[in-house]
Amino acid sequence: MPHIDYFFATISPFTYLAGTRFEEIAAKHGATVTYKPLDIASLFSRTGGTPPKDRHPSRQEFRLQELRRVAKRLDMPITLQPAFFPTNPAPSSYAIIAAQKAGGGDMGKLVHAILRACWAEEKNVAEDDVIKACLTEADFDPTLADSGLLAGAETYAANLEEAVNRGVFGAPFYIVADSDERFWGQNSLDDLDLHLAGKL
């Protein structure tokens, strides 16, 4: 049974645009998944990336065009410049870490609910009420937003270190554990599917 380590940021627009396709592919191939939210700004600084606001204007303009095109092709609503971006991704990441440890709900649904809140609903995913609503939507106990903050912070930091050490440089990023095959971006999901099928 394949295992996939999924590195992502809860404020990443391209992670949002992955929707739940990753979970569908994992289920199709019987793959298990470990969700590893991380601090994308720190990942960029550690791996040679640049935050969107600091990029050359031509790169910023292309990013917005690409987001618009991908969202339209996938028929997903998106606000290209949401009111609460960037925001602090740590609280929502801690909630995801706590939910994964607790079990009982739908992790893919939780992650997508948080991303959708940021990129389609213009909500601040650093706020407790928003996080609790996402936990509830995914059938998790909403009080997980208030528990395990120290453990969450430790895991969040450890996810970043692991990501840097394993060659992760952006989000979403998928690593198939047994082969160390790495896939970056929502546009790599077809290749991930083919790899898991033994065709790539």
C-alpha cells in the first residue's frame, strides 16, 4: 500500500485549486496520507523562493492570470486578492494537526474547507470561529481548535524542517514515501495518479 506525505499551506491558492482531487487519487490507489501543514513563507526563505508580494510585477501579474485560468477550467470560485491574504496560517495548521491526531473526521474535507474559506469565501482562517466551522463541516470536534496548541506548534515546526530536508520548496507538494517521487503543484496530480498506477 503506497503512502504519501502531503506538504501544504493553509493559505496557498494552488493548494486550494487542488480541491479534493488528491484525496480521490489516493483513495483510488489505496494510498495512505499524512497531512503536513507548514509555514510557506519560511519554506520560501529556506529554499530560494520569494513571497508573492516581493516578486517582480511580471511574476505577480502572471500568477493572478494563472489562478484565474485554472479556477475557470476547474469551475471553482476564487477571489484573486482575498481580504484576508496573507494571514497567519499557524492556527488553522494547528487545528489540522490536532484533527489528524484525533481522527474520526474527513481530513481532505477539512483542509479544503479551510482553503475555500480563504480563497472563495473571504474569511480569515486565523480566526477561531472560522476554524471551528471548518472542523464541524468535516465532522471533527470543533474544540480541537483550542486543544494541543503546544504539540501543534512543535509538529508545525517539525513539518517545515522535514520539508526542507526532503526537497520540498512549494505547495502543494506530494512525496510518495517508498519511491521518493516528488510532485509539486495541483497541475502535477495527473502525473501522481499515473505514478501510483505504475505507468510513470
